[in-house]
Amino acid sequence: MFFLSRQTVRRHLPLYAGSFVALAVGVFLLGLAATATAATLAYHGPIADSVLVDLPGGGGVQPHQQRVTLSGADTAGLQVVLSLMAAMSGFITIFVIASTFAFAVAARRREVGLLRLIGATPRQVRRMVLGEALVVALVASLTGAALAQLATPLLLAKASYTDLAPVKLESASPWLPLGITVAIGLVVALLGARSAARRAGRVGPVEALREAALEPPRIGVVRIGFGLVFLAAAIVMLALIRPGTGEAVMPLALFSPMILVISLTLLGPLVVPWIGRLWAIPLVRWTSASGRLARSNVVAAPRRSASLAAPILSISAIAGSMVLSLSFAADASSAIVRDMLTAPIVITAPENAGKLAERIRSTPGVAEADGGISVGIIRADGDSAQLADGEGIDPAVAARTRNLTPITGDLAQLTGKTVAIGKEMASSAHYRVGSEIPVVFADRTKDSLRVVAIVPDGSGVNGPLLVPVELARQHAPQAEPEHWFIQPVDGVEPAQLMGALDRQLTGTGAQVVRAEEWERQQDDGVRKSNQLGLIMLIGPAALYSGIAIANTLLMGSLQRRHEFVTSRLLGATPAQIRRMVLWESTLVGAVALTLGTAITVTAAVLLRHAMTVGMTQVPMTVPWGTLLGIAAVCMVLAVGSALVPTGFILRRSHPSGAVE
Amino acid sequence: MTSTAPTRQYAEPSETPALLLDGITKTYRSKAGTVDALRGVTHQFARGSFTAVMGASGSGKSTLLQCAAGLDRPTTGAVLLGGVGLQDLSEVELTKLRRQQMGFVFQAYNLLPALTVYDNVALPLRLTGRRPRREVVDQVLAQVGLEGKARRRPAELSGGQQQRVAIARALVTKPAVFFADEPTGALDSSTSRQILGLLREATDLAGQTVVMVTHDPVAAGYAERVLFLSDGLVAGSLDRGTPQQIAAAMSELEER
């Protein structure tokens, strides 16, 4: 049957162009993620800058050694983003390929029936469709991989020296990553084509004798079953986004929309007509025949409407929830900064500012000057070692500038070889007051620290490991505080003190700002570093979904040539048909965006609640511009890619074509 | 009109009929109610015979053809092709029987646009898993008068030529029975004559059996026997009728 597959693909090139483009772009993105990951894995950093840590093992893990970079300049951040990018591209690819192949098969129902008539068994028909998928997938995967190879240096150049990978990245050997990518592309295409093939195998020989290919009105029980399973999984994931789940709330908020999208796509033919009916109420009232026709078309062909809505739903829900969730997470972290910092003035010191301590402390009106010294501390568990930011503080001073009231333990005991740790690290590594933590300091000395207190998390204000300032000084003699928190003497106005500090610090490059201003700067920093990750994640996915939306609508419209021509014969003007298509695609777009918005809001609001419970004065930042932009792009794509082929068909055909 | 009302006479065992319809009925059920398309048709088609099935629209002639060819399953009754009961076969067995024993020619030419004339004709052979022998395909193409067109694609041929490709495709597997549904419906009269001549040849020279549904008395005139269908029942038959006789019988049937 492979002979036949090759011939039919050549003949139905326009039908397969969509699948080809979709898969090539998908493989391109996957390939890019793979080659870039290979580059990050190939990066080892200077050996001199790292230390070998002995790990005791335990829990089935053998004792071994692990190399940890002391400068913290590694590529872990980029690796996380790349793997997210790969997961998302793979997810959307399966999606799009399945729907484009389903279209390609549905459009040829009669031809498949003919094959069955002249003696092709269902098995042979299935093999033919899979063979077609293989032909398309092979060419598309190789094209995508070649493009990825060409684009890799560009991505690496952009990603080098950023927050995600503060190092110089070089291309690694592309053969293995691209080989894996091509294989994934083939598997994804065959998985996507499988259901289409199975459907083709069920086409009976009588189909060859029937006129129009009417879609089967009902969706299968299996499909509903899977839809409900995914819906249940998504609900469980959403229910887990609550205070107490800890660090996992963020990935849950990012992945539950994907599961919801799968579920709603499977259940789409049941859901879409209902929401379509709702949106059609104003449409039917305001327009004459065209709105009514559009409603009938959307409601009466639930499968087609659902498959047109699917790509719009997927990109709006995934991109929307990612944008809104990250924004709310940034809100939460700035609320944390606000809650933790009690000092009204912050001084930020540039790297080579020299010794500021004396100058600050000698300024009249300064009650407390809290400058923590940062020191790299490698914390070893049973089976892993990680570099963490340690901060050397004077507990007596810090307690008056920050909100450091311990949850358990006593900060007064923070002297000698002791440590106070944040709540989250304590719960994830199961530390209690009195635990001994084996550590390696930045100067390669090994030691063990006793936990004396567990304090509230305050990332941005506190390091996750607080040690006595003397201990930090001992292991990092050159280090100077990056910022100082200043508490004025009672009765001294902060504004007045700021002026005095400004004069005192002239020429050092240090900046004196109000705490609120500093909080805002921190917040901007978080949002800016989120932005790069967002662009890397949503950019390619948006491009891809755009192609997918255009793809399905294009194929959907081209299939309706006969219907349009018949309508012309019945006396509909081209403008009326165009209006009908306009309303129809608007309706489908509105339904998809409604569902996408519901998913976005649900995930983000749950995340916000989970991250900010118990906090006061949490700011609310909704990135309206980006969100409305996503919606607008989806809508323009949906309407445009329905209208363009319609216009093309109407220009190229005449009513007399209906009787051909 | 020589009336042979539904009979249940079986031929002697030595002469198994090519196709036997034994009391088949077909009822379609829908929300609107039930429709009896066939209400008990019994007929045997002898080997090497050319039978035309005629009747008004909705008389059940297309349903009869589809049931006889195993494309649709009758509600009750049995269809025996060369002595094999179609109702006992699985979908795959039925498909294999279809590609070995049956040939189809329809009003729409039903060619695969992606394939050349040669590949279209060779397709049934390829589907059986055999590599088609060039001489076999070339010989059938010559038989239908399409020498030298093997490399063309269907879109480059006239309607009559496309129909001849369809006949060549049906001939290539040397089927026992040909099923034709309005094979000349879309053709002009001289092209029609050539097509019907080819079907006639199949019965006369190769001993194949042809069952043809048509509403055209001229086309039916090529058959040895015309079977008239009305309201899902065999209303009568006419042997070796001229087109005029057949037309007269048809209008008589419609007036009844």
C-alpha cells in the first residue's frame, strides 16, 4: 500500500501541505530545544571554579561525588525553559497533526469508499493512511530538523549571558539531538494519524456511491470517556493548587490548563454547540439571514466547529494562563518583599563601592544599618548537592529591619556554626530545629551547621540560609553587602535621613531609595526575567498555533466549495456568503476564547490564592495588553483564515459550477 | 409481457447459478419511520447471462444491486455468489471475495485521480498483494480500446474513456459477476453503445455474468433478460426485448 500512499500524497498535496507545515514547525521547535539542551549539557564551566562534594547516599543511592559550580553560573535555568518549550511544542504538535490528518481523511471519504469497493480491506486502507502520514512526516521532520540546525547558533547567541544562562554557550554535535527529534516527529505523526486511519478503515464500500460526505452526528463513547478522565485529572490538579502544596503550585498552574485543553477538545463536540448558541443570541438579533445561517452551521456541525475551535482554545488557554499566572506570582513575591521589609530606607551598593559600613553607621539619625553579606553555601543532601545563597546577618540588627520572627527556634542562638533556614526549604528537605546540615563553603572548606531557627520565607529580602555574620565573613573575607536596610532613630523623618545619607555617600555610586521604590525595582526585575522565559515559551507556541488555526480553517473552507457555489446558485450574493463566513468564524473564535478565558482565570486565581494566603496588601497586576493581544491575534487569525479562502473560492467559481 | 412472477425454482446442482437472491428484504429504519426498500426478491442469475434491472425511482433497484454485491446486508434472505452465502462472511472475507469475484462499473467513473490509467487498472491486482503482470494490464487496456493511454491520468481523458478505464479495472481480475449501476448514464449515445458492447463481450466471450441497473430502454436492450422492479418486488421480466418493447413494458408498469 506504500506505493498508493506515495501517489495519493502527491495528488493531494494541498490537503497535506497543512500537515507538512505544522509538523515541520513542530519538529523545528523540538529540534531547537534539543540542540540547545545539548549545548547546555556540553557546557561544563571552568573546572577551577567548581568543587567536588561527597554525598553519603542513602535510600538506595550509592555514596558518590557531585561537581558543583561555585559561581552559580550554570545553565539550569535555561534547561528548565528548554524542556518546558519542548513539552509544549510536542503537546501542540500531536494536537495539530491529529486534527489535520482527520481533515485530510474526511475530505476523501468517497475515495476511501472506492478503494474498499474494488477490494481494499479495512486493514489495507489503514495502512495506506498511515503510509501517507509516514511520507509527509519523513519529509516534514527532516525539513524541520535542518531548519533547527540552522537556527541553533542564533538561539544560543541570544540565550548566552542572560539570567537563564549567564555563560557563553557553544553549539554541540547536532546528530544525536536531531536524530531523537526526527524520531519523535515520526512517532507524533503516526500517533496523530492513527485515529484518522482507524476512522478511514471503518468507511464502508457503499460510501463510494453516496454523494456528500456527511459527518457522523455523534462522538464515540471512548472519546467521551477519555475526555472525562482528562477532565477529572485537571480538576484534581486544580484542587491541588492551594496553600500548603508548596513549590509545586507553579508547575500545577502551568500544566493543568494543558490537561483541561485536551479534555475540552475531546468533549468539544458536546460543549462547543452550547456556548455557540449563547453567543449567537445577540448575533441572530442584530443580523438578518447571515447570523442565523452561521449559528446553524456552527451548531449543526459540532465536530467541525469543535476542531476549528481546538487550536484557538489551546493557544489562548495555555498562553493566557501562563502570562496571568506568572504576573500573579510576581505580585505575590513583591507582597512578600513588602511584608518582610520593615526598614523604610534601602541603600543599594554597586559592586566596587568600597567599604560603606563606616560611612553609613556614622551618619547621624541612623539607628540600625543592616547589611547582609552573601556567601555561597553548597548544601548536601543524601543524594544531591546544590549551591544556595547564604546570607551572613547580625540577628539583633536584622530583627529590627526585617520581619524575622522565627516560626520555631530562636534567632538569638545564631552564633558560631549555626544556620536559620526558610520555611519552604525546611519542609522540602525535612529539616527541624537541631538538625545538622553538611555544607561546603565557597572557599571549599567543609563543615556542618546546626539549625537554630526556621523563619518565614522572604525571597528577595532574605537569603534561604541565614548564618552569623562572623561565619560568613570568615569564608568570604572580601564580600561586601549588596544592599543595606536602614532603620532611622525614633523621631527622625526618613526623608530627612535620606538626604543626609545621600551627602554622606556621594562619590561611592551607592543609591539611597525609599523601601517602596526598592520593592518596585525588585518587582520589575522579576517581571523582566519572566519575560525572556515567556517569550521563549509562548513565542514559538503562538507561531505554531497561528499556523494551526489558519491551517484548519483553510482546509475547512476549501472543503465547502460546493456548498458556497450552491448557495450562489440559490441567489446568495458573494457579500452574503462572506458575511455568513465572517459570523461563523467569529462565533467559533468567541466560543474558543470563552473557554480559554475560563481556563486562564481559574488557574491564575487559584495560584494567586495559594501563593498569597495570609498576606496583606498584595498588588494586583493584570497584563491586559498581552492578554488582549493574544485574544485579538486569535480572533484575527480565525476570521482572516476563513475569509481569505472563501473570497478565493467565490472569485474563482460561478453559480453554474453547482451543476457540474 | 412474459411474466415470470417470483419463483423459488433452483437450478440443478451441476449448474450453480452465478448469483442467487433468495427472498431478500431490506428495511431501512430512521426516526421518520421504516421504509421497505425490498420486500422479498428471489431470482437467479445464470452463468454468462446479461440481466438488466429496471424500475421507477424508489423501486428498490439500487438497493437490490447493493445487496447482491454484498455492499449492504439484506434484512432477511440470503445472497449466494457462486454458491457462497455472503451473509456468513466477515467483512474481510467479503472484501476478498469482492476483489476476486466481482467487478463494478458505475455512472460516476470512480477512478482514483492520483493514479495513472495503468495504475488504476492494476490497483485491484496490487490489493491482492500480487505484483501485476504488465502483459495482463496491457491486454485489458487493449480490450477496451485504450492502447497508448496507459500513462495518462483520469482528468486527461473524456468521459467515455474514463468509463472504459473503469471497465478495464473491473475486467482485470476476471470476475465472475459484473455489477453495473447506470454505466451509461453520463455518456452520449455512441459512447454508450461502445460501453454496452464491452459488457456484452464479457458475457459472450468470457462467460462472465452481468447485472446492470438502468432506466434506459436502449441500454436494457443489450441484455438477454430485463427484470422489472416495482415497490421492492419483482413485477415481471422480459427476455430478448427490443428497446421499444422494453419501453412499452416500463410505461405499462408505471401505469399500474
